[in-house]
Amino acid sequence: MKKDKPAVVDVAMRSRASAVTMEKLGIARFEFSDPYHLAIMLSWPQFFAMLVAIYLGINLVFALLYTAVPGCIANVPPGSLATAFFFSVETLATVGYGVMAPATRYGHIVSTIEILLGMVLTATMTGLFFVRFSKPKSKLILAETAVVTRRDGRPSLMIRIGNGRVNALIDAAARLTMLVLDVGPDGQRLRRAVDLRLMRSDFPYFPMTWTLIHEIDADSPLAGIDADSPVLADLNLMLSVKARDPLLGADVFSVRNYRGDDLAFGMRYVDAVTSSPEGRAVADMRKISEVEPDVV
């Protein structure tokens, strides 16, 4: 029996230190039966590499078909795979310089099939390029570090978010979830997702920055946590943010994972929003993740 190969999935919008790696058995990372999803999930270098591989592969196959029957293409020396390859390139692109042309019925049949394939390939690639270019980018900047400090005399967990767009986003919503590992009486391990209550989980108008605040009270799963807590070793916080970009007319999303070593205790975020001499608010998105000691 063939062993299923694990599919490794990375959660986007994260630093290398806080990346979450999951393994799923029974599925493939690259599902060739779903080419649309495959073309979307690939990075640009992978996408271009795939296009080059497909293009070269198709032309090589047809070049072999042309060389298999010498004389089917005029002005192609017998056995010249390179010349047949370049004729295939011209045919697939429906260019045809007039130097080489089908000379037999076999050559006409093969070139006709290649021309039809070239038309389908061009239309498909055009659509995939359009989809990749038109896919919305979130431009939501999530702080690399979460801070635990005191706010109004009470300990609080804070995470800052920045709007990387020039225009304001609307209807922003955030959800912070903690993965808790429970061990039953029979020793069975079960991961349970617990939502951390945010003082404000939505932001109707999001022009610059937004700081999420979770008050660590007696009912919080983080109650009593400090820099020396043993729970930090297995701590796993998942932050998901959704907002509406009115210029794109689409929702944008971002996700980030925070581990125990991503929490800074007794720190606060450096002010990222200041005022210009003209009285305009100025947000420095380069400071979204910067922290400093919280002086009481």
C-alpha cells in the first residue's frame, strides 16, 4: 500500500519564528486535478516555472512527433529535433514565418492539433494571469510581537494592527483564539479552541492603526500568566483579521500565529501615530511591531 505523503501548509502573514506548520495525510500539496486552485496558491516564481515547464514540454512532444515522420514538415532536415522544436514554437504561437510548413497530411494533422492546443493554452494562461493580478492583497500589517502590560491597573494582552493601504478600510473585524491542550482521564490529548474576549472586536472605520486588547481577568485562559509561566512553552494564539477595502470592493484577510516567545511582558508599543506641524495625523507603519519598556 502506498503511504500518503503529508501535505505541509504554512499560515501566511507571519514571521519565521512564529510560523505554524501543519501536516495533513491523505491530501496532496499540489493537486493537479484542481489546476485553478493550484495556479492561485503557487508563488510567482513557482507559477512562472510551471508555465515554462508546460510550454517546453508541449513543444518537445510535438517536435518529437514531427521528427518521427521525416519529410512531414518542409525545410526541416531529417532527424533535426532542434529545427522541429522551433517549428513547434512557431506553430503553437500561431505565428508561422513561412520558411517551414506542413508538407504531408500527417504534418497538417499534427500542426492543426497543435494550433488548437495553442489557442486553448493562450486563453487559459491569459485567464490565470488575470486572476492572479486581480486577487486582492490584504495589506494588513500585524505586529510581530504581542505585549502583556498593565492597562488601567489590570494586566492586558495587546496586539497592534496597521492598515497598509493609503485609503481607509471599513468594517474591520478581529478574532483572537487560543489553542488549549486538554488531556483526558484516559490520556487522550485533545486540542480545544478558546476565543479570547476582546474589548473591541470590530472597527467600522480603519484608517491607520488598531490595537486589540484582551483583559487578563480571572475568567481569562491567560489568568496569572507571566514571563516565567510554564504554559508559554505550549502557548498558541491565532489572530484572524478581516476588513473591507472599498476601492477594491472586496474583503481582505490576514492571519498570524503567536507563540510563547512572541509575547513581550512589561512592554508597550512605541507610538506609531504622531501629528505633523500642520496638525495632520501621521502613521509610521514601520513602527507597528516596535516595543519599549512600559514605565509605570
